Amino acid sequence: MELESIDPETALELYIAEKETSVADATVVSHKSRLSFLLRWCEERNIENLNELTGRRLQEFRLWRRNVGDLTKVSEKTQMDTVRVFVKWLESIDAVEQNLHKKVLSPAITSQENSRDVMLETDDAEAMLAFLERYEYASINHVTATLLWHTMLRMGSVRALDVEDYDPEEQSLRLRHRPSTDTPLKNKQEGERIIAVSGEVCLVLDDWIREQRPEVTDDHGRNPLLTTRNGRVAKTTLRTYCYQMTRPCEYGQECPHDRDTADCEALETGGASKCPSSVSPHPFRRGAITHYLQSDVPETVVGDRANVTSDVIDQHYDQRSQKEKMEQRRGYLDDI
């Protein structure tokens, strides 16, 4: 097959133009952001024609990207999975050799690393929420994702909320430890607090309560905020919701794992957790905490809202690289 020459900038422009017609805006932004590093790498190596890409060169890019960003394995996997999708598209326009995308390597994530390090990346969270807002507005999935991402709450805390715990005038949620009626908080009374929520979150909650929430009580006569027809939503159900809606194909992205949707096991009933990209509720919390820290929200503010100490944030939640932390400190110290 004779390849057709194309420079990196033009290729990315064409790729993004196609994406804009098929996926959510947030997805387009995330792909453009990740692939900008590939363009930077090509420029540094004077690669002006993507015909020159090979498996070895893509491995060189992977090592360069890991070092430049001081990436965690999970972040590196996200980066390289996006590159794989881009390379597969390049094949479709005869810009690189066929099946080159199969030579794009990503780190393997063990179950132990997955439980400790995996988080919902900001780009993916925003793409998912944009899709839910457009196509499943104020649904149980939309409300669940909105609460988990914007509040940084634990799954048990989200499940524990009653309708009466939401104050639309004060734009707040009250967390209460109620073990005798099946909604304990992890830190018991010390976990009780009132947290502010944005107007955007309030709009979703208002429309959920008014239009979509099943009018049912739980086994103790309380009015759960998150309900199914059978009462207060169960923890296993919340986990299922999270696994389902964090599959990339579920919110308009191409499969980054080269799977055929016709026979993908993650699309079978009860199989959503088998998607390598899908996550349970806790990575929402880890990703949201990291997102707020990256946005320069003080660690004490994040800790108070999420009900977690600074030591625990540093050990279990903060996924910023050492370089990211240095650059953020520089912003505060440069003028001193």
C-alpha cells in the first residue's frame, strides 16, 4: 500500500474535525489535549510526515511522554489508549502502515494497582457528564455521576442522603450518620457536615426530584434522595451504574481497547465491569479530589469537604505527580 504524506498538524485538524461530528465536545477537547503531546514530540524530532511513524518510534514517544509528564501508570495508559485510536484513524486515510495501532503499547494495570491508583480522569468525567446532560438529563445515572464527581462524597454518603437533606435555597447537602436506619457514615458522627453545592448541581437535583425520582420510601419510612422503584438505591446498584456509564463507548467515545461492540463482553448484561476503562464509585472520589487539587483548591478545603485528613489525601487520593505539585507551589512562591 502506498502511503499518502501528511504533516502532524494537518492530521490532527482532520481527526478533530471528524470527532466533532460524532462525539461530545468534552471528548473532542480531551483528545486534542492528549494528542498535542504527540505533535510536540514530532516537532522536537523534526518529524514532518506521519508516514515516518513506526512501532519503535511510538514506543520512543511513550517513554518521552512518561518522563515529560511524570505520569502514573493509569495516566500513561489513558494517554497511549488515545494515541492508539488516533493511529487507527491514520490507517484509515493511508497515512501510516496498516495495523500500526496494534504496536501502540499501554502499561498493563494489575488489580492491586487498579484498586490503589485508578481514578476517573477529569477529561473522561467531563465527557461523561456532558453526554449524560445531553441524552440522559436528570436520570438516576446523571444524578449519581453529578453527586459523586462534584461533591467528592463516598458512595455510602451519597446513598445516605434523603430528600430532606437537600436544601435548594441554601444550595447545600447535609450529611448525617444514621446507622439504626441503615445509612451509617464511614467516620460516624465525625463525618457529619453540611457541604455547599453549585447552582448547576442544584438544577439537576431539582429536576430529578420533581420529574424523575420514584416517589417511594425506604424500609424505615425515610425519603431517600436516590431511589429505584424498590426504595433506597443499594450499594451494588450504585456500583453497577458507575461501571456502566464510565465505559467510553457509553458516552460517545471510540473504544480505546480495539474491541468489537458486536461481541464485547463488557456490553453483555452484568458485564460492564469487564471494560478496562470502566470504574467503580471510589475512583470518582479519587479523581475528583485530584481534580480539585490540580485546580489549586487548598488541601484543607478539599479535606474538609471530602471528610479526609491531609495525610490520607497524600497517601491514598492525591494522584498529582511530583512535578505538578512543584509547578503549583511555584505559582505561589514566584513573587516572594
